[in-house]
Amino acid sequence: MGDMDDHRAAADAPTDSDASASAEAEEIRRFWARLRLPGLVDVHTHFMPERVLHKVWEYFDGLGPMTGGLEWPITYRKEEAERAGILREFGVRAFTAMVYPHKPGMARWLNGWAVDFARRTPDCLHTATLYPEPGVEAYVREAVEAGARVFKAHVQVGAYDPADELLQPAWGLLAEAGVPVVIHCGSGPAPGKHTGPEPIARVLARHPRLRLVVAHMGMPEYEEFFDLAERYGEVRLDTTMAFTDFSESFMPFPRRALPRLAGLGDRVLLGSDFPNLPYPYVDQLHALERLDLGDDWLRAVCHDNAAGLFGL
């Protein structure tokens, strides 16, 4: 029995990885506690069917074209329950399940999975998605009626024009319902046929009340997307990967735009891209802190803006 007990004790003993994760969680909790916040709200995290997520990880591992050829080690390559537990350890009060299709016929299936995930994960904001295809208005309406609180659109991966006529009824429905859409539409880390501000400008010209949240601050077209946010009061931006050493190495944020970023402080939301990060989660928070825009700005970005938007 002694050998068996020794084996059990060794299996239960904390590992260096466990200690590192615990230290990071403590550092993150100190960050938001210093700001006198009840925690963080992260509007850009990825949960999706496991086999789909594993395909995404394989793409990053293989340095696919949409990674810009960058080395992209997945920091939080864990099973679903463990990933959700990590966010809770970090003190993330609410997060999302950013699902997105890359071909027709996939969005409705992903939305069905997301309904079940939201039911078993009450701190996840029920997330849905869409694609330019016949029937999109019907399944977007179904998702809204089922309680979807945020949508994800990925122009780069989906390789579609967001101003496609097939999407116009869905955009109109979402604008009327006031449901935000986190949309990857900037040309980072690699440009696509329909990325950049011009297609989004055409969408907003037709649907000025659409609550678009531009992912990744629109990198690298930061200032052009700031133009849209300053023109349309419902346009927001998320911080996902922006300002970190990783992103600054190839798509730096222009320092001249910092006053504009400060001025948009009520419409910038914390996003991370967890778990698909090539660095620790805390790096995103340190990057925001280094901007030196003040504690009020940090409080708004890391919690209050999203809490207000989603009624948390």
C-alpha cells in the first residue's frame, strides 16, 4: 500500500505549471482589486465545440496564412471545464463563447451548440454567430429569441463581405434588437479580401444604430476604425491583443492616436482572445496599464463599459 500511496501523493502534488497559474491568477486579481472593481468582463474569449477548437489550434500550430506566419503557441491549451475555471480564478465575472463559421451551413449548428453551452455556463454571455447565406435572417432571429446577448462575425476567416446583401436583414434585426456584434474586420494579423474599414463603413451607412464592437481595435487600421467610432455612437472597440509586446512587434499602435483612445474610453471593452493566446493573459492587462491613461479609463475598459452594455 505504501508504494500506491506514494504514487497518489505524487499525482496530487502541485506542479510547476499549477504554481505558475496560481501566481498569475493572484497577479490578475491584484490588478482589478487595486482598481476597486468586482472583477473583469472579457468580451472576446473563445469557447466552441471541442473538435472545432482543436482544428483552430492545429491551424495556429501549422502557421496558417491567417496567422501572418507568426509563431503562435497556445498558452491555455486545456479542456473546456478547465478553461472556464481558469477565467473564474482570474476573476472574470462574464465572458463570451466567440464561435464563427468559415463556410455556409455551419452557423446555425454553432448557434445550437452555444445555446447549450450558455445553459451550463451561467457566467458566459450567450453568444451566437452568422454567415451570408440564405436563411441567415431566420436563424439570427431564432438566436435572439433564444436569448443571445452577443454575436460574433469573423470577416477574415469567413472571407465574406460584411456588406453582402444577404446579411442586410440580419444586421437590421440586430440593430433593432440592440444586440452587440463583436466583429473581426481589421486586416491583422493578415489581410483578407474584405477586411479593412471600407466594408464596415458601408454596413454602418445602412445600419447606423448597429452595435458593432470592432475586435482587436481594428489593427492595423486603428485610426480608420477610430474614425468610424467617432462618427457612429454605437460603434465600440475591444482591446484583444492590442498594445501587447506580441502585437506591437508587427502592428504597433500609433502613439499619436492615444488622445483619441482616451476620448473613446466609454466605448472600449476588454477583450483577450483567451485561450488562443501566445502569451499569458496578464500581459493584456499590463499592456493597458502601460498606456498610462489613468485608473478611471482602466476601470471603464476592464469592467464598467461592458457591464453597462450587457446589464451586468
